Amino acid sequence: MREIFQSSNISVVVDNNILIDLHELGRLDLLFKVFVNVVIPEKIYQGEVSKTIIECLQQYKYILGNILTERGLNTLSILMNDEKFKRLSIYDKYAIAFASENYYFCNSNDKPVRNACEALNIKHTGTLGVLGRAYYQSLLTKDELFSLLDQLTSNLTSCYISLKTVEQFKLKIS
């Protein structure tokens, strides 16, 4: 957890659930303030991202990513053919492969994505990582951070992060 908060020059590949969470919190801007490069795999952008979020994204600099290297294609092949990754959607597989290809963090809250990243030795984070980086970079006060965390576990968002996980995060960040 420390690396995501303390390292500089981190780039991420984001999946749709991160975009949704931050959009629902009204803080999509944080994603672009705390990371050097934000990549949305083109497959995710075209297949999952809502028109509302696409309109919001217009004001930010991001990269639409496609897998272009042998490393990325090999990772994608593993994800497509290994039974232990069958729970991943095609969108998840592209995000993970692109993160692997570029040595970027894969930014997702989905447990199967995080498990696949662990198995393939790919760094990963989620919405809490974005919010934590924003706090450590003094873009959020502690009160603002805790307010956003409370919203994540309320019925104001569609986020699937458990109350227990958020409470543990609050303790670690304090």
C-alpha cells in the first residue's frame, strides 16, 4: 500500500468501475491529478464507459490504450487461455494486459482483477488508492477524504467496497 501513496510518476490503467466511483463522488479530477498518465483501454472505453462519463472525460488528458507489444499480447494470451482467469471479463483482461505491457498500475476494485494482478505480478490499486494518493499529495484534507470514504459505503454510490475495507483503510491512513 505504501508504494501507491509515496511513489511519484505513477501511471495507471483504469477500468470502468473506477471511473464510475469517482464520477459518482464528483471527484473524477483526482484521477488525473495524482497520476502521470491515465490510460483507458480502448476496448473498455468503447464497450463499457457511459456517455455521461465520456462527456466528463473530455476535460482531461488521458490515453486510449491498445495492446501493441509481445509482453502485452503474451499476458492477454495467458488471461484468455488459463482456467484460473475465466471469471474475468474481456474488458478486465485487456486492462490487465495493458498494465502488464507498460509496467503501469492496474486500477480496479474488482476482486478477480486484483487476484489476477497478484498472480501475474502486476501492481494494482483501486478507488481507495486514488483517494489515498490525493490525501498524501494534500489535494484532500482528512475531513474531505473521510467524507468521500463515507459516501463510498453509502447508498449514494454504486461502489462495492465493503464497510470493513473502508474502515481498515481509515485506520491505516490516520
